[in-house]
Amino acid sequence: MPTPLVIDTDPGVDDAVALLLALQSPEVELVAVTASFGNIGLDGTFANARRVLALAGRPDVPVAAGAARPLVHRGEACASEWHGDDGLGGRTAHFPAPGAGDPRSALALTADVLAAATEPVTIASIGPLTDTALLLAAHPELAGRIGRIVVMGGGFSGGNVTGAAEFNVHADPEAAQRVLTQSDVPVTLVPLDLTMRCLADDAWLAALDAAGPRSRLLGTVLAPYRTAFRARHDIDAVAVHDAVAVLEAVLPGTLRTTPMPVTVACDFGPTRGATVADRRRGAAGTPVAVALDADVDTVLAEILRRVTRMG
């Protein structure tokens, strides 16, 4: 029986790849999508999640709007220089019209899914962790219905939005601290240390383009991201961050993890949003399964194989 999956996201170019990956994976049933602020504002991410589902022919999957801002301190999270002003590389006009959103809030939709679940639900949190933190705080009675939370976020060798912090964690450090330090639900963390090694190169992108009209549209969505990545890193490729985390949610054990406590810097200095792993033997704190290694070629090939099923 497929594992029920909820994806909390902020589409976002790599979020689109991750959503399509989940929809083309028979091991899971995507039962809900929740959208938060992040790569662009909430109105845009909410519509983009529905556009991606419409592209995949799955407007039946309920999509609810979540947090429009961080839990505590109002921030300025936005990554339009990577994802375009519309969040999908300037290509939203080429997507099918988005279906109707679910009238419930993200919190209410996810709580309803969990309450009705007859087997553990996986939550893939691939944007700011605000809605996931709210769920854990507001509904502790439902924690036992969650099999695990898979998070794309953090970085232990530096960040991508500041020298110390990765975007998703930096967007709401207090929420990330709430999720990563709790002991009620197992957490797998997929950080930049691994995702920055999972680079879709020219051959990968050419295969995506050749797979069919919907895959070709996804390739055009990735094009501005590829240009920005080349300008920043001098590498002609695309880092498929969120898709790596969702692949682990779909196929547990694909990534090699190391258990260690992780905390988040919530001060207002230059390290705000930094993730700190305590690698000492017997370190105090709830261990997080941190994905630091994988067969990168296999990961990229599997993401491509699944996404291109849509043609």
C-alpha cells in the first residue's frame, strides 16, 4: 500500500520538480499539498502548487494556503533572482490554469489528513518550516500519526542565503529550531552539504527536454535557475535540492544518514539561521538523521526517470 505523503512547499523551481517526482512515484500517495511564503509570496506559491498539479493532471490533490510570514520575527524571505518573479522561471503563463484551492488552512488540512490516516503519514517539508512547526505545536495529539518528517534545509559547511545559513532555515529559524529539536516525530534532514552535490548537468537537462511536452516545459522553468547557478558557482548545472529530499521521502534509505543533534541559531547576528550539528559521541539532544552522503549518480538518474514519466 502506498505511503500517504503531505508536501509542505513554496514553489519555486526545484519545488516543482519535487512535486512532479512525488506524483510519478507509486510508492507514495500524495494526499495533500500545503503552500507557504518562501521563494515568492504566499499568493504566488499557493497558485504555483496548483499549477504544477494541473500540469501533472492531478488537480484533485487538495492544496491549502499556509503561513504568509515566519512564526515570530517578520522576515524578507524571497528568492526571485533564482526562481523568477513568478516563482516558476517566468513561465506560469505556459502552465494549465490552477485548480481551486482547498478552503481549509494548511494547518487544518494537514490535521484532517492525519486524523483520518490509518497508517503513518510522511511529511516532506521543502520550504520554510513554519507550517510544520505550527502543526507540531497545535496538534501534539496527532504526532503519532506522522511516520517521519523529511526536511530539505540547513547546511553545515556554509549557507546559500548568507555565509552561514541555508534559505529554508533562514526564512524562519524559530520554526526550524522547533522542528529539528523535538522528540515526538523522527526527522530526516537533507542539507546543502548533499544537495549541492546533486547537480543536474547538460545531459540530464537534455533528457528532460526530450521526454515529452510536459517535461520540456519543466526544462524551460529550470533554465533561468540554471543561468543563475552558473553565474554564482561557475558550474553549468542545476541543483535539484528539494527533489533530493522528496526522493528520500518516497524511497526511504536512498540517502545515507548519520544521527546527530541539530540546533538552529536564532539570534540576530551574522549566524542567524545557521544549523549546528553536535557530532560528539553521546551528545545531548534529540538526534536528527542527517543525510550527508548518497550515490549521487543514482539519485539524479532516479529523479529523472520518475519525473519524465509524465511525458
